[in-house]
Amino acid sequence: MQLKCEQASLLLLANAKPLDLHCVVVTLGLLVDAEDQVMAAGETWAWLTERLGKQMLDRGLKKSRGTFAVQGKAYPLTDVQRGGMAVRVRLGDMEKTLHVLAPRQWRKGPMGWTPVVSGQLDNLPLDFESAYGGNKWPDNPTGKGHYPEVDAAQGMPLAQLEVANATVVDPDDRPALASFLPLPVQSAERRQYMGTLDEHWTAYRAPFLPTDTDARWFDEVAQDQCNAGFWRGDEAWSISGMHPTEARVAGRLPGLRPRLFIERADKRVPVTEMSMDLDTVWLFPDAQSALLLYRVEVPVLDIDAQDIVKLAMALERAGDPVLDTQVWIERLWPRPPVESVKVAPVEPTPFDSGPIIASLQAAADAQYAALSATHEQCMQYAQMMATRMNLPFNPTDYPPSAKTDFTVLMREPMRPLKPFDPEALALEIDSEIAKAKAQGMEYAQQMMTRLGIDAEQALARAKQPAPKVDIMDMLERLELPPDQQAQAKEKLTAAIAESQAVEAEIDRVLSTMNKALAADRIQFAPILPLPEYCSLTRERLLALHAAGKTLQDLSLESLDLCEIDLSSADLRNTTFMSCKLNGTRLQNADLSHCQFIDCDLGASDLSKARLQDAMFHRVLCQGASFCGTSLIDIRAQNCDFSAADFTEANLQQAQLNECSLDKAQLSNANLSKLRLNKCDLSGARLTDSNLHKAKLYDCTLDATDMRRANLSKADFAKVVGRDLDLRECNLQNLRLAAHCVLPGVRLDDADLTAASFQDADLNHVSLRGARLNDALLSGCDLSDSDGVGLVAQGVYLSGCDLSRADWSGVNLLNGRLRKVCLEQANLSGSNLHGLASDAVHGSGVRLEQALMTRCRLKESLTHA
């Protein structure tokens, strides 16, 4: 069920069954402050828990009228109030008063019993501990003031809360429970409204309330806190004596209008609005806040309301217009965008282009006439300027542009676009630049000729370096008075010296930096490998190993190392790339942090080697031996470990992705926290292995033998396989999720305590002698299963199929069956004491010699 109720502070869903109709009770809660702001859902529960503690907020069942409850403390603000005070609550037309008294004790004198004040009233929580009760008073075991033996009351405390006009004057008095809170379900005031809890109820109605339950039982609070009808939602309220600084606080309910809409799974049923009633108001005077609970009973076909796919809420405030139902539905269920419709191309209608061409031609002719006149004027002006400057000018070299003929232009086919050629464009740009330079040079020479300048001499001088300037010599040539010239020389000499000093400092810094850089380059130059490790070959590698040399940090590529002996070699951090290692002996070798990429280790012997944090990528390891090998934290991708032997190996926290372990031997291996993704373990043997907290995703386990393995807290998701053998395994807290398909799995004598199976296909499963205590199985196929002698105390089966299952002699003590199919199931001789059953169905169920005390399975099947 999808919930779209973001504007609500809280949402409660509860199952109910008025008469024979299943309903889901929807409660929308709005927690509003003094400014009528609604608190967000993420903050509401923490806020309520801080104030209510262990006090139950609400049972989520529909009431027949409005009620109110108040949480908080009594705050005496004056000396008079510290001797006792009244607390008053008013909501709408209703009012209730409680007396809050100072601590008192019973004292017996000649005139009888007298309450004697023993202290001053302090801030007092108005809860059940301050009200009348005692550990032997069923209405309120947490209270005080109740003494079954009257003589024992001497010197004992009295309750500090009393209902107005119901003062306790004797230890024998039995006053009503004084409270603003919901009353305990066991209190006499509530018990009187409960229906008949007889055998008929046990057989046909439990756990739902009896059909003759008085509607007042649902009120939960005392009757003087119940309104004649439902609350409107805009009533005024006031409370005296329950604020730490104010004698009285008051306000008004905000008049909110939550609106609830239901979408059914049956698409033939339109989205509908369900009218909600405000049946509960909680007041919190210290925070001047109120919690409003709006409620509605929604009829359902399925006891878990699976025929409802979506609940959506809209919220209107008091000043907002009341929108039509359909308007809200369209907002809450917006229609998907309409897909564009592809329309076949329409052939264009032929048309006569003659009028258009004539119109274009006329406009072009007018513009051409105007341009021609302008061109003629420009030529005349240019001729006049050239004559004045004695320059040649021929107007025929600058003819006007050609006249456009649209009749010819429209008939010509479109020229195809040239493909873009960047090289040709670069050549064209260079050509244009060279042409522009040549034109500029030609123009410069013409101007220098007119000015009488020798162009060649001028260009030659331009190419010569600039002459050196002697500033002191220039200063001496200046005709200055001797004193000014001396002063100028002095300043100029100082400036030159300063400039030279700066230049020298720059040279020094640059020299130092160059030396530092040179030293740094020398220091961090790559260290060349020793000559004996260069160009390694098979023979050279063997020689180094025989000489006891280390083989760490090597990079071996495309070497044929088949059947050589590298036992006990130190190969840490070595990379093997495309190497052949078939039959290679690597026993006791240290291969920690090594990388194997595109290698072949078929039939190699790595027993008792150290491969921590190694990486395997596209490696063939068929038939390789990893017996007793440490493979902690390895990573393997697309590798083939078929028929490999991992007996007693340690693969803790290893991660294997898309690998084959077909017929691999993993007996007695440590596989705790192993991660397998899309791996094939068909025919593999994992007997007596430790797979604690292992995770298997999308793996194949056909005929895999895991007998006596420890799979506690392991996770299986999308795992498939036939005839998986899990006999005598420790499967405590095992989790099967994401639709595992394991038909014929053998779980005989396995411990499945607290296991969780969801949507698993386990047809023909064998559970003989298994333990399934406190396990949860939801939506599982257990048809044709063999559960003879199964112990499943406290098990919860929901939506499971037990058709044709043989569970004779099963122990389902205090278990629960919900929406379970028992068609032709055999439960003969079973222990069904205390078994709860809801919506169980099936015919031909065998129940002979079954213990069925406190069990209504027969009745559930009869009325399915």
C-alpha cells in the first residue's frame, strides 16, 4: 500500500471487524502549535514520546463520538495553591475539574481516620501514579492510597488526585480513577462496556472484539470527557493550573479539514473520498499544542488491506475554499503526459510560384535601381579625389553588382553544401594573411616614394638593433647649471646601482632554484631494478628462488611458469599478467597483495599459501588446491574455480563476483562474511563450513552439499537451486529474500530458530525434525512439504501455501497462521495449543488427535 500523507503528523492503520466486515481503520494525526502550524511527521513521535513516556497514545480504533485527553503537570503558582488546587479543562461546551492535593497521610484518632497534610504541593504530573490505586487494585496498580487491610493505612500516603465532589474521607473509600488520560483497559469503568468473551468469541471472533461490545468501550477516557457528537475542529479550549508560568492558557482548535482518498487494486472502482471524523483531541497545555486525530473505517476485502493500493491525503485550512473531490483527485493522481502522436507526412500541395517570383523581382528591381544611382555617385566622388591627389583611378575597375534574376534563380537546383575541411580553411587563412601583408608593403612603398624616402634603406635601418644609450653622456650634453647637473648625476648613479643590485638578486634566486630543482630531480628519479631482476625468464626466476632471493614487487607478464616449484617463495605484491601457472607448486608461498590477471592456475598447488588481499581477474583455477590457504579479503572477478579444493581454507570477508565454484570442495572452510555475487556453486561441497553472516546474491546452488554448516545470520537473495542439502545446519536468523527458488531443499534436523523467509519457493522442502521456533515465513510456497516432527513454537506463517503438506506431529504451540492455505494438509497428532489463525482456508485438512486447546483453527476453516 502506497501512502501519500506527507502533510499529516502521524498515520495509524489498524485492523477492525465490526460484525462480519473486515475494515482498516485509518487515523490521521495533526499536531498543531499555538500558531496553528502542523508539526512534521519526522518530529512528531519524538515530541510525543518525550511527553507521554509509557502512556499509550491511542489504539487506532474508530470511536462513535468525540473525546478529549490532557497530558501535563499541575503547577502551583502561589502559596495558597501549594496547599492544594483545582485544575480545570474546558473544550467546547465540556468542562472537567480535578482536585490536586498536597501530600497527605492517614492518621487514626479517637474520632476515626483523618487525612493529615505532610508537605507542600510541588509540580505534580497528572498521571496514574498520583491517582488512587495500589499494587492490589486492578483498576490502577501503579497508584497509591488503596489498602486492602484498613489498619495498614496508618501513616501511609493518600492519592493526590481526586475527582471534584468525590473526596476520600476513609481508607475504605473506593473512589473513581481521577485522570484526564485514557483509562487502563482493565479498569472497572471500561470493563463494564466490554462484550462477552466466551467460547463462541474465542472460536469465531478473536482477536477482534465481541460483537456485543458497547460503543462506549472505544471512548477509552472517562465518560465526562466524551462529547455528544464528533468535534467540529474549531472549538475553543482553556486550561487552568497546568502551565508553568500562566494561571490559565486558552486557544481554539485550528479548523483543519484533512481529506482522505482511496485507490483500490480493482481498477474498475474509481478513486473515492472517505469522510473523516475528528473523534480524539489531545491537549498539551505546557506547550499550548493540540493533537487532532481524524478517523475513518475503510471496508476491505483482504484482512491486510492488500486490495487498497494507495492512500492519499489533502489538507484544507479554515480559510481555504472547500475544493471539489474531483479537483483533489486530479491533483493527487496527476495524469501522465500525453504521448505525441506520429502523423504520416503529408505531400505538399503544388502551388503556382509565378506571382511570388514576380513580386520578389519587382522589389529587387527597385532596390537595384537605388543602389546603381548610389554607386554612380560614389564613382564620381572617387574620380574627383584621385584627380586632386594626382593618383590613377579607372571607374571601370569597380563595376556595380549584377542584377538578380529571380526567374532563373528559382529554377536552379540547390548547390550541395561543401563538407567542412579544417586544413583547407587554415591554408585559406594563411593565404589571406600573406596577401594582406603584400598589399600593406606595396602601399607603404608607394607612400615613401611620394615622400622622397628610399624604401630599401628605411627597411634596412628598421632591421638593425637599437643603439646603446649612454645616459651619463646624454646628461653631460644637457646645458644645466653645474649644481643641478651634479645633483642629477648623483641621483642617476644611485638609481643605476639600485637597479643592478635588484638584477643581481634575481640572478641569485634563479640560480638557487635551478640547483634545488636539479637536486630534486636526482633525488626522486626512479630506482632502476637490480640487473639480476631485469628481463626475468622462467629459468632466471627459478635461479633467484633457489638462491633464496626475494621475489617481492615483481611484474611478471606472459611467462610460462607451468609445473615449476616456487614453494615458500616470497612473492608479495607481485603482479602476474597473462602467465601460465598450470601445475605450479606454490605451497606455503607468501602471495599477499598479489594480482593475477588473465592467468591460468589450473591444477596448481597453493595449499597453505598466504593470499590475503590478493586480486584475481579472469583467472582459471580449475582443480587448483587451496587447502588450508589464507584467502582473507581476496577479490575475484570472472574466475573459474571449478573442482578447486578449498578444504580448511580461510576466506573470511572474501568477495567473489561472477565466479564458478562448480563441484568445488569447501569443507571445513572459514567462509564467515563471505560475499558471493552471481556465482555458480552447483555440486559444490561445503560440509561443516562456517558461513556466519555470509551473503549470497543471485547464486546457483544446484545439488550443493552444505550439511552441518553454520549459516547463522546469513543472507540469501535471489538464490536458486534444486536439491540443496542443508541438513543439520545452524540456520538461526537465516534470511531468505528477493524470491529465492529452492525446490526440494533438505532442512532435516536443521535449526531455523528466528529465521526469516520472504517470498521463497520451497515446494517439496523436507523439514523433518527441524526447529522453526519464532521464525517468520511470509508469502512462501511450502506445498507438498514434509514437516513430520517439526518443532515450530511461536512461528508466524503469513500468506504461505501448505497445500498437501505433511506436517503430522508438528509442534505449533502459540504459533500464528495468517492467510495460509491448508488445502489437503496433514496436521494430525500435532500440538496446536494457543495457535492463532486468521483468514486460514483449505479443505480436507486432517486434524485427528491434534491438541487444539485455545485454538480456533477448525472454526476458521469452517468460516473461510
